[in-house]
Amino acid sequence: MTLALLLAAALAGSGAAVQDTLRLEVVSTAPLSARRLTESSGAATSALQPGVVWTHNDSGDGPFLYATDSLGRDLGRVRVEVRRAVDWEDLAPGPCLVVPGRCFYVGDIGDNGRRRRHIVVYRLREPQPPGGRSDTLRLVVPTDSLVLRYPDGAHDAEALVVTREGTLLLITKDPFGPAVVYRAGAERGVSPRTLVRVGPLDLQTSLVTGRLVTGAALSPCDSILVVRTYVSLHFFRLNPGSVPVRLGSRSGITIPVVEPQGEGVAFDGVGALVLTSEHGQASRGTITRLRIAPARALSAPRTH
């Protein structure tokens, strides 16, 4: 059963049914071998070379995108030609809009101290994957950048997605409040532009349990939003113009693997996810592939 069918079955019943409809199976998990990649914060799978995953460090690094795979191998890096990387937090695929094709959107959206007057999302064509770990000198020039500001003061955010129609969705990370969705158009236009507050996501956030939003991704069909915290995954039905609709319990589905400090998430096709982690207190971060599968109750034959 495909992800779309599983979620459709859940939608036909109550929202809480998703918790019993889906389970997450660990396909593989491995340390990230690139020594430069210490704080993997966002992730996106390559459309140009199957099996390649792009990621980047959190604050403290230069403007680099690193290529790896499900085994965590160091496949090299590219430098994005921007003046600086303040606090890169997420990486999202989406339509280029300003030129034909598929682009990556790099979210320089982190703001732990909530002091930034503006945040920036860089748009660039998806790079060709490097040739190997020694391939580190290639330069990628962004097509443009989107300078954004919040309508209600600064926020910290680590989650960014871009819809096929070209809408940016940002989700805030607040240790003492809800995760709030903001949106903006991704078309070229006036800069800076003011984000629109959509509203709070219906999920349980808690500093104590680690349920703080650290990443998000959209399914290839553009209808399912997955939001991750340090310890859980939460599924939502995308609801254009309104707050995404929760599928499942507010506490989400527990991630079935221990990560040092899990932050990145990306869809790998329709029924699989890739998670990446900062190294935290460990020596290396990790990359994990999960399969989204039907719960046993759905796949088992009925008995009478």
C-alpha cells in the first residue's frame, strides 16, 4: 500500500487513526564520515543522481553544501557564492520559478537569540553531485535570494518547505510556545517581503521531551507535510492557505532510532524518509533511511 493510500485511509477515519495506520521501519543508519560535516541540519535528496543526499552544517560553517549517501560516505562539497552563512537550518527542493527547472532553497533562518531583523532564503539550481570527497572547490552561484521578515517580531526557525506552486512555508521553533507556520510567495519580487502568519501547528511541543521542530519536508505529491522534532515525526495534510491538518496524535510517531541530535528530514521517493543528525555529544552525526509502512494490523489477514 502506498503512502498516499495509507494516508487516505487515515483521512477517511479519525485523525488519530494515522498512529495505528503507519509505522516507521529502519532501512539503514550510518555515521556521516565527512569530518567537515559536524552539524548536519537540513537535508534534500538529489533528483540528478539517485542515492545522493545533500546536507549542510548549522551555524559556524561557511556556505557549503555537502554530498553524502545512505552509507554516510563523503562525496565532496560545493560552495554557494554568498557573502556569509549566518545560521543555515534547512534545505528544501522546489520549483525555480525565476528560471526553468528544479532548485534548492537554502534557509538561513536560524535565530536562537531572536535578534535578526531579516532572514534569507537562497535559491540555486540543484548542483551536479561532486566526483568524490576530494572534489571540494566547485562554486555554485544562486539565482537569487529572498529576504524575509516576520510581521510580529523575530523568531527562531529550523523548518522550511517549498510547494510545487512556489509557496515558502516556515515553521518556528519556540521552547516555550507552539510551532507556528508562516508563508510567503517564492516568486521574484519586492525585497524584503513580510511573511504571513498562517497559524500554530497542532502538535505537541516540549523542551523537556525534545519535541521541538527541527526540520520539515513535503511528499513528492505535494500533499503530505512531515515535520520532525528531535524525537518524533508528525504527518499533516497540506491545506493551501490554511494551517496544515494534523494526521495522527499530537505527540506524533516516535523515531525508531537513536540520533545524537536529529535535525534534517527529506522524502526519498514516496514511501521513504531520510533523517540526518548533528553529532551532539557523539563523535559523528548520522544519516538514517526509514520506510513508511502499513501497521501490522493493516497487512495481516483477517481471522474469524
